[in-house]
Amino acid sequence: MRSRDLLLHAYGQIQETLQSALDGLTAEQLGARVGPGANSIAWLAWHLLRVQDDHVAEVAGSEQFLAGLSDDDLDRVVDRRWDPPVTLGVRLVSVLSDDLQHVGQAAYVRGLLG
């Protein structure tokens, strides 16, 4: 399996899992907060998609990116403000990690709502 295929699969899993967490919810359920300071399912979904779009588009320089990746692309430095500098591969895994946390949180809140 190529690195890009693995990343495409992983990001596809986020989309599928998020869709399962959102399917059939009412606007009231999407906006419900289970406690003070808690994020709603709608906010979690918006945030994970916004972060994904922003970070991937920023480092890719285009909207369509993952399908065109080569293994060598993953070693390209995209942020020199860190020590060590952040590579494209590390950034994509970081975004993936953030997305997985938020989609899990959305699924959890859905479970709490019944």
C-alpha cells in the first residue's frame, strides 16, 4: 500500500464516521450542549472539517491534494517554526489525529443525547 493510499483511506474513514455521527439528528440535537462549556456536535463537525480544509490546503497549495502525493512529498518541510521542522507527512498525521478526536467526541455526544 502506498502512503497516499493509506492517507486517503484514513481521511475517508473520518468522513464515514462523521456521517454516521450526524445522520438523522435534528437541528436541536446538532446544537445541543451536554454541559457548560461543552461543544455541540455541529461545532465539532464544523471545526474538524475547517481545520482539515485549512491545513491540507495550506500545505498543498491546492484543493485536490492527497490523491497526488508521492512518498517523497511527505518529507517536504511545510513549517520551519518548529524544532525539528514539520514535514508534510507529520502535518497530515497531526490533522488526522485532531479530526479523529473530534469525530469521536461527536459520536460520544450523540450517544449521550440518546
